[in-house]
Amino acid sequence: MESNFGLVLSGLGQGLPVLLLHFVVTLLLLALGVFCYTRITPFHEEQLVRGGNIAAGIVLSGTIVALAIPLGATLATSIFVLDIVIWGIIALVLQLAAFGIATLMFRDIRPMIEGGNVAAALTLSGIQIAIGLLNAGAMAG
């Protein structure tokens, strides 16, 4: 029994630092993605959310989830940190491009979000999350 416990502790000692490194790298990629997203959008999410704009909160939270989904798939399927970084950056670029395409569909998205249009926010978030799921499937496949 003690030998099995020793094996578990040994495995944990070897695996935990790798897990933490991969997790931290993925969190940094998520932060980078959110940073880039908030710089390319036509509205100021932080100000709108602080002002209580529900539509902006929906769009920002949907974006964070949409960025995290393919990053999670990358984290689950990559063995090396470099894999996570390369595929994570590709995932982020695809997600940001998806936002660009979605905004072409809704040319007047800025006044809709700034005006608190929840329907527009849910639609934009839904598009981004759907693309995130497809992106994750492609990354994991």
C-alpha cells in the first residue's frame, strides 16, 4: 500500500509543475486574447460594464468564454508549452477574426451595444461561442 502511495506522490511531484506551467501559459494567452479583443472592438467594454450596461457585459463575458474554449482544447491536446503557445495564438487569431466577421454582419453593433441592446449582445456572443466550439473541435481533431 505504501509503495502505491509513494508512486502517486512521485507522479504528482513530476506532473504538478508541468500542469501548473501549462495552465499559467494558457491563462496568459487568455489575458492576451481579452486584451487584444478590447483593443479592436468599436466600443469600450470596461467603461460600459462599469456603467451597468448589461449588453456590454454579455458581449465581454461571451467573448471570454469564446476565447477560453479553443484555448482549453489546445491545453488538453498539447504536450509541450510551445505547442500551447503556437496553437493558442492561432486559436486567438481565429476567434478575433470571427468577431470581425460578426461585426460585418451587424454594421451598427456599436450603437446597439452602447444602447444596451441585449438581443444584439446575445447574438454576438452566440456567434463567438459557436465559432469557439468549432475552433476547439478543429484544434482537438
